[in-house]
Amino acid sequence: MSTTKQEKDKTRRFSHLLADIYAWIHGAGMRCLLMMIGGTIALFALCCTVCVSNPYTLEVGEIADRNIAATKEVEDRLSTEEQRNRAAMAIGPSYRYEEAVDTEVLDTLANVFAELKAVQEYGKELRERNGLPAASTTIFPVAEVESARQMVTVISLSYYQTQLLMRTDDDAFDRMCTTVTTAVTHSLEATITQGQEDTAISDIISACSSEMSNDLLHSLIRQVLNASIQANRLVDEAATEAARQRARDAVVPVTFKQGQFIIREGERVTQNQLDVLGELGLLTSSAFDFSGYGGALLMICLAMAVLWMLLRLLEPEALHNMRTMFMILLVIFICEGLSAFCITFINAYLSPVCLCAILLTGLLGARVGTAAGLTMAVVIAGLSAASNNTYSTEMVSLLLTSLVGNVVSVQFLAGKPQRVNAVICGALVAVTNFLVMLAIILMTSVSPANAINDAIWSLAAGLLGGLIAVGFQPVFEAVFNLATPSKLMELANPNHPLLRRLLMEAPGTYHHSIIVANLAEAAAERIGANMLLTRAGAYFHDVGKLKRPMYFKENQHGDNPHDRTTAHLSAAIVTAHTTDGLRLAQKHRLPQEIQKIIFEHHGDTPVMYFYHKALQQADGKPVDVMDFRYSGDRPSTKESAIVMLADTIEAAVRSMTDRTPQAIAQFIERLVRSKIEDGQLSNSPLSLRDIDGISEAFINVLRGVFHERIEYPTVHVERKPAAESGEANAAEAAEGGMAAPYDPPMPDGMIPPEDTQGDNNTAGEAQQ
């Protein structure tokens, strides 16, 4: 049983998870996410117009008709390779000492001398056998000389060299061997470098010249040394190549900085320049520039991630409101487009980045303005890095001015609904931008002249952003039908067509709406709701009564049409004023927030008067209370809930006979409790603390509305003569004139009552 229950619980949780996923996919959050993805694509496409330039068609030898600058830092590979080769060739070879070579050289030399000794001994033997003297003129038979030549295999002796060797005596030969061996040994000890063997042989011969006969030295020894001498200081190929590679690696690549001209107008195009342009993707034959487009896409995606995180932190509702999300993305797109235009054609510092924060703060509030403004700072930094200018200083400057300027914009505009404040804000941002640029100038070693010029452009950017925001704000308000502070202030003007109709056709409803607006505004201020929206909503909450104004008590003058109708019809007429009001609001394009207040200000409460009347007329038959309920939605916002409570309380308190503060407070508490018990406030975000604050605000306002009046006594005095001069007045007064009522002086700050007759209180009670 336990296992079965666990499986059911898992199945239930999985079903709930699937239901939540399905609801999210088909909800506003998913649509807003798709809208953000679409906005990312649009922003990326716009960014590509700055980060990727139009390709050129050029050939080697062609004369350039324009200056072409690098769109990003790129290496000049040909020049870099030439410098690396020169650096490598400047590195001499590395050597290693081979000790075994010494032994090999001396062994080879000894073998050669041994063979030569055999030839010399053979000649000596022939001389002794034939009794010939040891003279240099001895002539040996050709056959004997040829036999002697065959004894030497290491080197090849000529006929003359063999004859000379056969005539050499023992002392000369031994001296030759000793001298040469000693010289070779000394040369090996001093090392013989690879490639320097001929020089070493010449040095050995020079060293032996004083100890040997010239015949042997010049005719035989060089050949002996050529066969024997080897370099014992050999080139280390691996070490040499490593040293040369280090030299190549140490060469700083030759690069074109971003914004540096690759080709100047009037120059003849070289292959090297074409190679650089091709690597930048600036030629029609170039491959797709993945790096440029990839970097732009990554930057825009990061900016959108920043926007999503900031909205989730500051204004989560915006992530589920398609209209709000579309406006945010549209303003960012417009701001990016203007910035791209300035960067490409005018000056990067003229980019009106503050437009985003100024416009969205005025349209959607400070939190949305903050999120969008910081996002735009990331976007403008990316655009600057992708532009054709040197971006290191420019990007940092634009990023700093954007961040500081946007924060200043939001701080200044928060709670200031007048449109003229956008211009003032632009001026304030201009000064801020100039100060930021001045700080950068003081902290860096940039050229003061250029920096001041950039600071002036940055100052102009703030003014431009404010002016553009003033122009765009009414357009956005009209197109998206927004309840901005400026729009709400316009709607609260008594000259609005609907309010004028209400005043003329339903004056009782108009004055009722004024009192409700005062109550609602005070309550909204008390709990931190939108006061302007609450007041405007209260003004228009009963405009539906314009369709049948005489069916509502406040507009009746004796005749009551409900006396001639059934309870059901009366209830239908009364409850229809919310839907009638909604149609009028839609016709006059009132903002959706006000339309919601109109439709929700009665919720689905029943009209108890007509329900009670229906019960009396039913003669005991059942009556469905649902027929007497309003068809509107229950209040879903603080403002709608406040207007509902204010409307109910104003109408109810007006019917009270005991209007003392204590009675009003108790009555308000009872009315609010009834709304809570009926569930009318269940969908609103009001807390119990908010409800207490609303009740206190209502009590304070109604205490002022229904304050007590003092009774003024009626005193008859002589009427002041209507003469032109003071003397005539005095004379006429002396003769006696008509008596006129006299009003005693009013206490400070007190408004005279409309009815001078007062009530039944005595003068003494009034003074108390």
C-alpha cells in the first residue's frame, strides 16, 4: 500500500509539473521570451551594419580611390614573416665539442704516416740494395715507383710525390711526422670549427713551415692534412634551430590597429594589402567573417541577458507583459540605431544613449528605465568596439558616460511626470557626460585638444537624447495607449470630453467621482500605490452611467424610474454601467489601466437593494442572487481595489445620519470587512496593513468633508448708503437708513457657510 501511494504521489507531481510547463509554454512568459529572441535578432542585424563593413573589389597594381581602414586589429602576416626571418638569420649557429673527433683525427694521421713510412722505407731499401746514395736526385725505376704508390691507400700519391718520399731520409721523415702531429694536436686543442677546416689546415702548414722542407710541406703535407683533419667543434642543429625559433617568437607581430589606414587614397595596391583586407573580410572574394559576426552576436546576447536579469530583479511583471516587453525592445532598437548612425557618420560620442533611460522612465517607470539604460550601456560599448575607430579609450569613455548618465536620468525623472522634465534631464545628463569626460582627461595622458572635442560631443549627446525623448514620448503614449504620468495628468483635466459630458449630463455622478478621487488618492499615497492612476481611474470609474444617468440616485430630481421597473430590470441597468463604461473608455482610447479600474471597481458584488426588492416581490419564490451581481472582474491591482473601496464608502457614508468621526470609522471598518468576506479583494495585492492604511486615509478625508459648522447669529444693522463720497455716506447714515444684516468677523481660516441660517444649534454651542 505504501509503495502504491508513493507511486501515485510521483505520478501526481509529474502531472503537475507537466501542467506547469504546458501553462508556461502557452502563457505570456513564453511569448515575451520569444519576443526577446526576436529582439535579439533585430539588434544583432543592426549591430552588423557597424561591425561589418561593405566589401571592396580591388586588384594588385590598382590605384586606390579611397582610404580603407582596418575594422579591427589585424596582423600584417607578410611583414611579420620578413621580420621574423631576419631575426632568425641574425642568430649564429650553436656549436658542440666532439672529443672523439680528436682521437679519430690523430688515428687517421698516424695511419697515413704509417703508409707513407712504408714508402719511405721501401725507397731506402732500394737505395741500399743498389748501393745508391741518399740524394734528392736519385731516380727510381718506374716499376718500383708504381709498386711504392700501391702501398698508400688513404691518400692518392702522384709519381712525383712518391719519388720525393722514396728519396727522403729517416730524419727528415721523422721530423715531418713529429712536426705535423704536434701542430695538429695543438689545432685540435684550440678546436677546429665546422666549416673552418681549410683555415685550420692553412694554420697548421704555417706552423710547420719552419721545421720542414718546402718540398714535403707544399707537395705532400696539405694532402695528408686534407685526408686527416676533421672539425671537433660541430654545429648543433637542434640548439641552433631552437635559438632561431626563440628569435622568431620574440618578434612583435606587425599589426594594423583598428582605425589605422591599410590603403590610402592614391596608393598603388599591393598583394600584401590585399591579403590584409581579405583577412578582415573586406574583399568581395573574402571568406565569411565569422569572428566579426560572432562577436557581435555574443555581445548582443550578453546585453539581452543583462536586460532579462535586471527586469527579473527590478520589474518581474515586465517579463510577462508583451506590450511592455515590445516597448522596451523597440526603444533599445531605436537608441541603438541612432547610436550606430552617429558612430558611422558623425561622432561616436554624439550617440544619444541616455534616450533609452529618459524615455522608458517616463513611459514605464524608474525600474524599467534603469534596466534598459544599463543594457544600452553594454550595447553602446559593443558598438564602439565594433566601429572603425580606435576603441580602447572610446569604449571606456562611452561605457562610463552611459552608466553614469542613465543613473542620473532615472534618479532625476522618478516621480516627475511633466514632459518638460525630459529636456531638463537631457541638460543634466549633458553636464554629467562632460564631467565624466573631464575626469577621464585628467586621469589619462590623452591629447587634451582631442579629449575636449570628444567631451563637447558627449555634452551634445545628452541634450540630443532629452530632445528626442520629448518628441517620442507622446507618440509612444498614443500608439501604445499608455498610462504614463503625463498622460494621466492630461486625463485628469476637467476639460476631457468624457468628464465634460459627465459634468453636464450626470452632475451628481461627476461630483461623486470627485469625492471618490480625493479618497482614492489619499489612500494610494498612504500605501505607496500609483496616485495619478488612482485619481484618474476614480474620475472615470462611473462614466458608464452616461448611458442612463437618471437611473442613478445622485442624478435624480424627484422622479425615480426604478419605481416603474422590476427589480431584475433595475439591477440589469445598474450593473451594466461597468460594461458601458468600458465601451466608452475603449471608444475614447483611455489607457488599459483605467479601463481595468472601470471594469473592476464593483467586482462581482451583488446589488443588495434590488435583490432585497426582488425577494419582496417574489412572494416566497427563490431568487438567484447571481442575477443581481455585477459582471466585472474582481480588482486585480491596488489601484482598482482602492477605487472600489472609495466608491463604496463615499456612497454609504453619504447616507449616514450620524457622521461623527467615531461613527464614520466604525462604518468604514464594517464596509471594508464586508468586501473582504465577500472575496472582492482576494485577487488584489493588498495586504492587511495596506487595508488598515486605506481605512485610516478614508477616515481623515471624510472627517474633513463632514466637519462641523459653527452657527452664526443674525444681527440687523443699518445698511451702508450707496453714495459716491464719504461725507454723503455719513450724512445719509445720520439721517437713518435701511437696516441690513451684519456678518460678524470670521474666525481665522474658517470658510463662511452657504446657509446663513445655520442649524438648530445655539450661538453658544457654535462657539464651543
